[in-house]
Amino acid sequence: MFKCLLLGFLLTAQVAFAQSPAQTFTTAKSPADAGFSADRLKRLDNYLQDFVDKGLAPNAVTFVARNGKIVHYKAFGYSNLEKKTPLKRDDIYRIASQSKAVVTVALMTLFEEEKFLLDDPISKYIPAFKNPRVLVSSDKEKGTYETRPAKRDITVRHLLSHNAGIPYEHPLDQRPEFKVPFFNSLQPDKLEEVVNRIAARPLTKDPGEEFVYGLNTDIIGRLVEILSGKPLDVALRERVLEPIGMNDTYFYLPASKASRLVELYSKSNAEKPLSLHENNSYRSFAVEGAKTYFSGGAGLVSTVEDYAKFCQMMLNGGTFNNKRILGRKTVEMMLRNQIGESKTSAYNDKFGLGFQLVTPESSYGDETSPGSFGWGGMYCSEYTIDPKENLVLLIFTNVQPYAHSTEFRRKFKVAVYQALE
């Protein structure tokens, strides 16, 4: 009887150990060691090298890990086309809207410290949002517009799920009092001032009624500052980046790492060649300018491995590097649909707190398992976290606008998933 109990205990312990979340990445001994076909995985290399060789992308860096085992971590192309500088795996990319997930997690650490409730009105912490109004009509020629009171207050939950009626591009953007930096700034802007200007703009929809992708997470970044009592860059580093080991993720790069920032290109249609991006702010915000504006919605730069650590932390239910960032139940809550019958796009996806959720009806994910989650950035980067397959997959390049953006990212997913055994 004792032997049977002991054997049962050992088997249970072995299962528990085998299923324990990976706290570091290790390189798989072979693709088969992580459940991939080596021959079929070569299609991914061929696809990305062909994309670079044809001049369709300046570069690409990948990170694919299953059960914490790295099966594909490679660099293709050039970080600088003009100089023909070969891309390195640890080169640094502008990740734009991938900043949102990191800032969301930072806020949720404060949620776990009982600093706020999700359904608190944001005006409780940022008074400029009191008595929100909704835009009814506007006349650019006359310079007039009409508003009405919003049906309800904007809550923290609305902001986290992009359900607050706050867009990026606004019908009244031409008015000086409503102008705000969308993604970054070379000017001495401050987050508090920018958020107050966002609050002054009328909403385009009533809070809680429709998914409106926009400047919500910049407001969340300001809330992190208020609740933590620290600037956003400091709060992120202390609460998320340092514990996970994300040592190459910044708003503004130190001089010692500036040379690792990849160049930014444009390719607005399939016929045009890649060209140097014309917007100097987009190209250089991480290394030049006043360096005072912390855009929680789009301001971070990072490496693919750094961001993979963040993805693995979420896949693990809140832990990585033997540090618990969030509780398991908090992560589960963040991955529930928060936008009702609304959709993030034509692809039938939903949105939780900071993350896009892949549904069984999704047409964007293709082979991606329902229940997966992720997002991407406007400079063409993307991450996917697939709990069913215990898989994280990321691909980065930096081209904006990019005529091949959807093809680049979706075919990457196809190449990864078709290689699973």
C-alpha cells in the first residue's frame, strides 16, 4: 500500500514538474525536441530570406519557443540597407503598440495592490476627464463642432479594452487645443500635459459601446504614474522590465545602445522600393530630442528576445525569471472578452485588458489556436501567445507604411504552425 502511494506521489510530482512554467529560455536540442519538424521549419528560413532578397523587407528577426525551448531565433537581412550592416539577433526595434501590453501589466500590478478598481471612473484619478462629452458633428470649413454629454463616465476598464470612445485620429485634430503626439515626440512634451489635452477632446463614441482603438494606453501610462508615484519609465522598469530581465527595453536608449537601433524604412505600395522613412521623429525619437515624453501606447523600443520574455511571462500565468509579476487569476481575467459583441477588426477577434483575443471565428489567426492572444506594432512587429500549444512566436521588422505588412506577418505564422508535429 505504501509503495503504491509513494509511486502515485512520484508520478504526480513528475507530471507537476514537467508542466511547471519555463522560467528561462533554453535552446531546443533539435526542432523535434520541441515538437517541430526540422525539414518543414526550413520553409520559414526560405520564406524570410526570399522576402529580404527580393527587396520586400530590409530585415526580419524571429523568436519561436515551445515549452520554453527556443526552436527558431534568427536574423535576416540588414539593420541598415545603405551601409549593408548585417542584422544581429539582439538589434533593437521600435515596437510601437506592443508597448501597450507592457504598460497594461504595470497597471495591473497596482490593481493587485488594491490601488484602484477596474470600474472606477478615470476622473477619480485624472480630474480632466470629468463630465465627458461626445462629438455629434463638426464643420472644418467653419471651424465649428457640436457635442452632447456622454451617457456614462469613462472607466479604467474602458481604457484597458479600447472601449472608451478615444481614437488616434480625431475629427478635430486640426484645432490647436486638441493636438497631441500620437506615438512619440522630439519636443519637451510631458505625459501629464498630453493626457489633459486628450481629455479635452470630445469622445467619438459613448464609453462602453464600441471598440475604438486609440490613445487609451497613454492615459493608462499616466494612471501608472499617479498610482505608483513615479515616472512611467521608472515604474515600468521596477515593476515589469527588471524582474523579467528585459534589459534592452526602453523609451529612450542609453548612448551605449543607440547604435543597435535598426533603421526605419517605408514601402507604401508593392511597386515602390524600400526607402528611408521621411518622418524624423519616427526614425530618431529613441535616440534624439527632448526625451521627456513617455508614450505608454507606442513609445517603447525593444529586442525580440526581451519581448519574448514578456510573452513567456504571460503564457506562464504571470511568472518568469522566477519572479511573479501578476497573479494567475489576474492574467485569466485580463484574457476575457471585454468588448461584448464589438470586434477589433474585420477578423472577428475580441479584446481583453490590453490584449487581442483570437476567437474560433477569427480569420486573421488562421492556424492560431482559439484562446491565443497578442498584438502588433505599426512599424510591423507582432507577437502571438498560444496557450494550447504552449508556444510564443514573434517577428519584427521596421517598415512604415508597409504594403506587405499583413502578408509578412501572416505568412510567418503559417510557416511556424505548419512545422508543428
